[in-house]
Amino acid sequence: MWDKFISYFSNLEERPLERMAILTGGMLFFWILEGAIPLLQLRFRKTRLRHAAMNFGLTIIHLIIHTLLAFVIIMISDWSAAHQFGLVYWTQAGVLATILITLVGVDFFGGWLVHIVEHKWKFFWRFHVVHHADTNVDVTTGLRHHPVESVIRGLFFFMGIALTGAPMFAVMIYQTILVFFTAFEHANIRLPSSLDKIISYLFISPNMHKVHHHWKQPYTDSNYGAIFSVWDRLLGTYKHLEPESLRYGIDKDYPEEKDEDFAQMLK
């Protein structure tokens, strides 16, 4: 069983169409779900489809960049295996432990740490603000990243892989789970409040991440996690806000009326 499982994920980076199908399939699922159980009634500048098209344009660029960065990821992972470098080798971890170490380690560097740095370092914030400028947060917002931010996130991702020594099958498992959570936490869906709260004790829930997209500090500077919520809870960056109080967008550094202006986003 493990051989087939490992084999499938070990070569997944070599099947970009399959990876794209996983991404678009997940986004389409939550896109449909948004219409059935919306959290908020969003007010698009023109249409929901046009809003999605603007965000998906940045998503395509993001995916192209990460496809190129995949070559570096493979090099780091192969080097770690050849030199037995990283936590999975130092602890002689089995398959399950390797997956767990990868999920936790890479999520800290490539999820929480890079995110808080993007908020605290003004130069990085100039690119990350494009993500926050969306005044209608939905599933398409999840991969709305400036191309430079995609590279920045890739660099922190490299750190996580280097420290954990993650083999490629574990890296691809992490990325597949990350795709799901990115869509899930940005989707404009309303879960039962008790269920959302239970999820948020370990994972990033939709309501928890929406607080991060509130237009004003200190809420904007909170809830940085990508998959696991424990980083925010342990490191003091967790905040709660009722969904009814949410207003999306950003109150500085970006003209909100230009949140669907593709050229302005790149500029």
C-alpha cells in the first residue's frame, strides 16, 4: 500500500495537468458551494465572473512560477536524501512520521513565518498587499498573489524543505493539502459556528482566516497560518472576530477602487 502511495506523490510534480485538475476541481467545488451556503453577500464591482477572471489571471502566473521553482525543490530534496540532511533523516522517521514532520515544518516556514514577515517588512508588504486589496474574498482570492510574492513564498518554502529534509512524496502531499486549505479558508461559505470553532483549534477554518482579511489592523495582522492554526495560538497572533463584523479590503497602501484592475495589481 505504502509503495503505491509514495510512488503516486513522488512523481506528481511531473504531471502538471493532473495538479492543475486537482486545483481547479477544488476551486470549482467551493465556487459552487459558495452559491449554496454563502457567509456574506458579496458586492462585486461588475460580476462574480469578472472578479474571478482578475484573480485567476494572477493565479495562472503564480502556478507558472511555482512550476519553475519545483526544479529547485527537487534539487533540495535530492540533496537532503544524498547527504541524509534534515529532521526526517536525523530522526530516522518512517513514512507517517516523515509526512508529519514535513507538514509541520514546511507549514511553519512556508505558511506562518513567510506570512508574518510579509506583513512586518514593508518591502515585502508592497507585494502582499495585492492579496489583501480584494474587497470580495472568495475561493478565487486564495491564489491572488503578485508574481514577486510567489517567489518570496518559494524561498521560505525552500527553507522548510531544507530543514525537514522532506522527500518529494511528502512535499507533494503537503502541497496537495495546502491547495485544499487555501480554497477552503478563502471560500465564502458559512459553516455551523460550532463546527468552524472546532476546526480552528488545530486547522485554519474559514471564519478564522476571514479575520485576517478584515480591512483594519490589528485584525489584518493576525491569523497568519496556512494549514495549522497552532502557530497563531502558540505565538500570540490569533484573533477572533464575528463574521457579521467583517469588511474586506485594506485601509492603506492600495486604492480599493482598483482591486480588480489587473495592471494596477502588477504595478
